[in-house]
Amino acid sequence: MNEEVSFKGRVTGTVLIVFSGALLYLDKIFLLLGINSSINYGFSSFYNFVWVLMQSLAPIFIILVGIYLKPYKFSYLVPLYCYLIQVIWSFNPQYADDFLLTIKYSSGLIVLIIGIIMVLKKFITLFNIKKNRDEEFIQDAKEVLDILKSKILNNNS
């Protein structure tokens, strides 16, 4: 897991993460290209089947690529944006057709999520600084106790 990944590997991982966002729209791409099938595995249409399948496979794809190819972090913004658009559709499908509202909503949520991540990273950094100070204090206290102990033992001898 801690293996170094080459520059080409990271770039490939970055492209694949961006591609994983596009997987969520494979049903729309099939519809535009006229690709259809009678195989729908119980769904109301082939396109619904493809949409649900991609909703399930894309996160797995993101995790595997993220673990092994170490893509650049900014690439996660694309699937995040695409999934946030899916959230709009989940709560109110009629808004999913309003392109400008969708862009504003998804972009706003991404900014909010990035803000939350930055605040969490700051808290973690502050916690680690406090932890390091506590460990340094404990180490200094042990050294002082060792010095005092040796002086007491030397004075008693």
C-alpha cells in the first residue's frame, strides 16, 4: 500500500478517476448513441439498468484506482460533482433539467465540502501539534526525573 507510484501511474489514475464520474452518465451516452437492448434485468428500461449498475460500480472503481494508482486529489472533484448532481435528482428530479441551477448547486456543495475538509485538516493538525507538545513535555519530565533520581542516588552514596 505504501509503494511509490510513478508519474505516469498517477496521471493514469487521475484520468481514470475523472472517467469514473462520466460512468454515471453512461446511460445518457448510450441514449445519445442509440445503443439499446432488451436485456434490462427487471428494470423498467435498459437505460435504468445501466444507470443503476454504474451507480454501483463507479464507487468501487474510484476506490480501487485511488488505492493502487494514487491519483492527484483534484481529480476526485469530477465524480464528487457528478454524484452531487445525482443528489439533486434524488430529491427533486424536475430540478435536474435546470442546467444553471444544477451547476450552482453542485458547485456550491463542492465548495462546502472542500471547506469542511479544510477545517477538519486544521483540527487534525492542531490536535497533532498538541499531542506532540504533550509527548515532548512527558519526555522532558522523564529526563528531569532521571536527573533528579541520579543526583539523589549520588548524594546517598
